[in-house]
Amino acid sequence: MDNDAEEVPRYFTCPISLEIMKDPVTTPTGITYDRESIERWLFIDRRLTCPVTNEPLPSDAELTPNHTLRRLIQSWSTLHATNRIPTPRPPADYATVQNLLRNISRPSSLSLLSSLAAESESNRRLILRADGPRRLLSFLPSASTSSADAALSLLLALRVPVDDLRPFISDNHELIHYLTTLISQSFSAILFLKTAFELASPKLLERLKVEAFQAVVGIIRDGISKQGTKAALQMLLLSCPWGTSRAKIVEAGAVAEIIEMELRGNAEKRMTELGLGVLEQLCMCADGRAALVGHAAGIALVAQRMIKVSPAADEKAVGILTAVAKYSATSGEIVKEMMMVGAVSKLCLVMQAECLSGVKEKASWVLRLHSRAWKNSHCFNSDLLSR
């Protein structure tokens, strides 16, 4: 028989991944799985039943290494010339992790902790149990840029539960201020700052200074990565519900940078939805509306994105035009510009498209509001207003 075609014995494969096991472990239900697969099932996906028997499996279920089965798999792999299964490293012990955390200022300790976290979910859980998140966050202010980046990368890799992180972040103004000074040099800082914004109290977000938002807007301007840009837009969106924050975000130049982001033409759908969402929030204040209409491509860009990206983008774009139209004189230049750049025709299309009723109501309201200025335009259909 051709060795390459040799069928893998069924009991060598993991019931979850259906692939040959590298580190077989047995659960209290008596079923053996590959460690990586069952740890993901229990600790990341948070499924608390055995995949095979459907019996309860507690989150702290003991996973017993099946050394006999592992040796059989290794022997079979060697015999049949498949990729040899290496002997897995044993999980870290609590005392070792505690010692590394106590000496976190040493680059070697931080590097070893990162390696341990990358090896297995059990190691990551051990670092969490040893008070790793608090020690890592306490270490940040005194760390060099490279060490801070490594510490933040480790925090992200640990996937710390939200409820465990919240006490350290919700009112920690110093931490968020520190992270904003780091985001131009650390991608991990960008991603962790987004988490910090999600957990920050409203009071903390309102206290943030213009400089903090300038740093976030800088991520959008630089456009180094789509993931980073989306994180920055989400941070702005999280801060927008408060009027004081909206004014600071406008002052930080967010309106122009979001428009420029769209004009560059490489924004994916989610980026456009987030960007329009931020613009809609900022247009709730006079300075935000002024910044939008003051940009040569502002209204045209919003109109161009309607009926093109997604229903969510349509909703935000109509909201922006509603805010702008509400505070514009019918005989003014802005109303004329809306007609010239195609915003009026797009609003008419919204009335005919499969949009949410609330979106259609807003579009109808804008068309009625300035119907006198637009009634003689070929792109204005007054019949739509009678529906």
C-alpha cells in the first residue's frame, strides 16, 4: 500500500478538528481531544459541554495528558513517513509564571511570558490567574516603547475577559492618556486603546483632551492599516454621544480626515459605515456641520456613498444630510450645492429603494423642507412626496 495513502486511525484524530492529534488530552467525560481544540472549545468559545457526549464540562475542567496515545501517534507518524508529531512542552507552572511577572521589567521575562502565552490556552489562563493583567498594566508607564508594545501584545494575546479588565480601565485616565501617546509607535497600543475606550466610563471619555483625539485622528490620516483605521473610527464613535467630546473630535480634525479617507478610494465597506457613523454624530453640533460643508467634497462624498455601499451606510448618509439641511436656509448655497452634487437625486432614490421606513421618512422630510428650491430641478420628483 502507498504510505501516502495510509488512512489515519480514527482514534488518532480529534473529534473537534478531525485532524491528527498533536497533544491528546482526556476530559473528565472520558473523551480524548487535541489540547488546542478542546481548550478553544472550553475557554474561548465558552461551551461548557463535552462535544461528543454532551455531558457538562466545567470551565475549570482538568485536561489529563494522554501520553500513551501521544506516543502511539508519534510512532505511527514516523512509520508512515508523515510529518512527525513533536513532543509537546509541558504547561508552565504557577510559580514560574509568578516569578516572571514579578520580574516583568526584564525583557527576557516579558519575552518568555509571550512565548508561554503563544504555546497554549492553559498557559494563557495561568498568566491570567497569576494576576498578569494587573501587573502588565502597572508596568506600562515605566516601560520603554518596545517593552510597552510587547506588554500590550501579550495583553491582547491573553484575551482577558471584559469583566476582569474593567476595574483597571473604567476610570483610569492616566492609562488612556499614556496609550494615546504610544499609538503612533505601537500597533498593539491602537488595538488595546480601542478596548480601553469600550470599557471607559462616560465621565472618563468626557475628560479626554483634544490632544487625545488628535492622536486617534492621526491613525485615520496615516492609514497604515485597515484594522487600525477601523479601531480609530470605533474609538471616535464611542466618544461621540457626549457633546463636549464631539466638539473636541471636530477640533481634532476628524471630519476632514474621514472625508479624505473616503476620497483615497481604498476604504472597505465597514470603514465607510463607521466613517459615516462618526460624521452623522459630529453633524449634531454646529462645528461638525460647518466642517462638513466647509470641505469642498463633503456633501458630494456623502451623496456619492448613498445607494452604493450598504443599508447601514444609507442610514448614516441620510442622517448627515438631514442634519445639514435642517440648519440651512432654503435660498442658501448649501441647498443649491446639494442639488448640484446629486444629493437631491440620491434622496429621491432612497424614497424608491428598499430602505428602512425611518430612513425614507428622513429623506422625505429633507425633500419637503427645501422643495421650493428644488422643484424645478430635473432630478426632483415631487410625486414621491405624495406617497
